[in-house]
Amino acid sequence: MRTRSLPAAGAALILGLAAQGAAADSPPNFDVGVTCRAAAKLGGGVDASLAYKGCMQDENVAATTLRRNWSRYAQKNRDTCLAQGLSPMPSYVEILTCIEMYDEAGALSRSQGGTGGGPAVPVIERRSPQPAGPAN
């Protein structure tokens, strides 16, 4: 009997969760406690208990915001941001931040005459190089 390696199994789980959340009317449910415990260990001298509590509070607020507004977000943004927010550790804060950046970029694009379909891309005006003048 052949078994999958842990990385392959983890990737399959992440892809499965992303597909479930992307197709659903709400973001996927996952245990962010794992993420917050890992973050608390990397606190850099901050009280681990305090870091964990702050992380969990941020994750819970982000999860509530995502659930409340999920259907308003563009499908392609949800897909992209789910993939980003699930790896390497699941985070509702990462997903929400990603979606907010896409929304703001789309609004900026629309305000500049674009369709708002994606992130705004600044237009850089190209200038011909000027001939060098005599050195002083």
C-alpha cells in the first residue's frame, strides 16, 4: 500500500478547502488556533498568551467580516485570495487583506477610467533619452 507524503497530502487538503470555499456562499471554515499558536511562538519577546489572544481576536473579526460580505466579493478575487490565505498557515486576516487590496485597486482603476476588473496598473510615460550635454 502506497501512502502520500505529508507535503502532498497537505497540498491536496489546501486545494480541497480552496475549492470548497470558492464554490460556496461563504469562506471555508478552518482552525486558526493552529496559526495563532505558531504566530505566538514567533512573538519575539512578546507574552505568548497575549500574542495568541490578539491573533485569535484579529482572526475572528476577519472571519466575521468575510462571512458577512463573501457574496459581494468578485469570484476571481475570492479564488486568488483563498489560495494565498490558506498557505502556509490558514488565515482569515490574510484572505480579507488580499480581497480588500483587490477591491481598492479595482476602485482606483475605475476612477482612472478603467473597468475595475483587476488591480490598477500605473501607466508609465516613456521618454526618449535626452542627449548628454557638455560636461561642466
